[in-house]
Amino acid sequence: MKPGKAMNAPDGYGVAIGGRTGKVVMTAYRTKVGVHKNHTGSSGSMEPAMGAEIVVRLGTEKTGVVVGELCMDLDSKTPKEVMAQVKAAQVTSPWLLVPSQRHDPNHFVKALRKRFMKVKKLVHATNVFPPATQRHLGDEVAMAIHQHRGSKGGASKLKAAIENVFQHAFNDHSRCREFFNCPCAPDEKGEVKRVISKYKDGKWLNEVMINRVRPYIMEKCLRMLFAPRRLLLLLSLQLAECERLAEDLGVEIDYQDTDSMHLPMDQVAVLGSEFQKLYNRVLIGEEMGQFHVDFAFENANPQGEIRAIHSIFLGKKSYIDKLCDDAGHIEFHIRMKGIPNGSIWHVVREQYDGDPMALYRDLYGGKPVEFDLNKGSCAFKTGKDHSTSTVAMKRTVCFPV
């Protein structure tokens, strides 16, 4: 392959691995250059195209294979493309099935291990929180996710199981017996087989690690672990379930992200009611594992329900909603990936007379717009001599038509 990052690579390979055997069952290739050019879209669309091709090629009458489940990151476009391609192919290949979707916890554990590396840097001490210990904690969290994400206890049970991994590491074994046969926790007779936790690398967990690492773990890692919607993704894939149910009910989803979706206001109650009938779970609410209307006013107290009366969707994590409450008060819900809201509002005030909808209409039409990232915030550059200076940071955004 030629050099390139995920979004500008000239070519790419796709591989399908069997969930039970762990063996490669089919591959696909896409390239935008050379005599073998077979892709004309963006580099980011290669993965969805290859995923859809593999599923359709596998599910032929000749192979006798049916792809029943996709296991991948929920933030991927691939499942959506696979669904569309399979439905199109069902006209001539009626035996094809639309595969269900299952979240891959490996993405979650990778993100956690990156946090561990940040904790290591913050501690500023040698021989504290070594890589072997980081790997072990990551493995324990992965094991807790696999064992408890389908448990009857729901989100609270999964949260307690993950939290217990860290409690056990810091010699708090009060809840260990709820999740595994911990040798450090008192058994039914009150006896303890081991006084302190021990890791696979053979190093005892000392007081230095407990005192220095624990505050950072609790602040930097557990906040990420216990984000309600992150637990939701690990638990029950309610967003994917909502999408499939909405499609069956004919509810139009205008935009969908990893943990949210835009749909007509009058269809929210319908979707919630049908979801409860089908899955016997309450969908609409403020509790962990539930969804609710997430619009909010920043500069006023809303009267009644807040809803979007006009929306413009540009691309992934880039959209605007014009919000209105029952009293007719107007505010805007603005998102643009990689651009701070302060920078967006600066351009709106300077070039669009305070109308953010006009900015998004220009972007929707393919017009390039330059944003100064220092507006609303400040960026600094640190030199090798530890000198600090302000730098100009500008980014031009364009959504080709």
C-alpha cells in the first residue's frame, strides 16, 4: 500500500474473520489509482464498500454461507452500507439476510489503555503503574465487559463489575465475591487466602502505586468508563435496535451518530411504545440506558418542549438545529467536527450578520469557509527552549456537493 492516513489513503484492504473460527473467510481490495482502479469515492468510503461487497459475496447460493452478525465499532458507516447493499441484492438473491449488529468491546478497551498511558505520564514517578500492570487492568476490564454486558442487572450491574476491577486493584475487596472468587475477599467462613492483590507480572501492588495512581485512575479513566451512553453501547446496542425498529415502523431518521439520532418529534412516543412492546425495556427516560430529547437552551429558560424547526446536515458530526420552544423562543444547536463553537460564532458575526443558518447553507452548497480556531480560545506553541508563544491556527472547511 502507498503511504496515507485513513481518510486520504489511495488504497485499502478489507478482511472478514469468522466469529467462531477466528479465521479469514474473505478479503476485498479498493484502490483509487493505477490500472487496477476500482474505487471512485472518498478514501473514507472504502471500508463500507468493502464490507458490503464481502457480505454479499459470501452470502451466495453457491457458498451456502449466511452472514448473521456483524461485530465492529458502532461509529462505523459499514453496517449502514451493508444493510443497503444486502436489501438491494435480495431482489435477485432472496436467501440473503440483513445481518444484525454487535458492538466490539475491543475498541472500548483500546481507548481505556490510551487513558492508562496518560495516567502514567501524570504520575511522574518511575516503576509506578508499569505497562504490564496497564495491560493486566485492560484485560480484566475486557473480561468484566464480556461477562456482564448481557446480565439481567443491566447497566448498573455492568458498571459495578467494571468498577470492581479497580477496587480490587486498590485492595478494596468488599464486593469482589459478587463477581468472582477473589482470594483476597473473605469467604463464607471469614477467611482470607491472600492479603494483597498480585498481578500476572509477579509485582506486588505497593502503597506508592495506590496513593499516586488511584486519584488519576478515578478522574481520567472511570469518567470515560461510566459515561452513560458508553455503557449503553456496551450493554444492549439500543441505538442499533432503535434504528432497525424505526425502519420497520417507517419512521424517518434524518441523521444518526454513535449515540444520538434526529427523528420527527411526533414519532418519539410511537418509537418508545413499540420498543417497550418488542424488547420489554423502557426507551424514553433520563435513567442510564435510556434516551431522551437532548436539546437545551443556553441563554434562556425554555417553556414547554424544545424541538428543532429547521435542520441542516452537512456530514459526520457537522449539523445545525434551529430550536424553538412553546413560547417561540429561538436558539441554535451547532456542531462541526474539528471546529470550536467560538470559531463558528466568530464567522457568523463577522460574515453572516449573526445568522448561523446562512453559514450552514453556504457550506451545504459546497462553499469553502475559513475558521480561525483561536477565536473563542487560545492556542500556544512551546519551543525546545520551553518558550511559549501564540500561534495562528486556521482551517478551511468544505463539504463538496
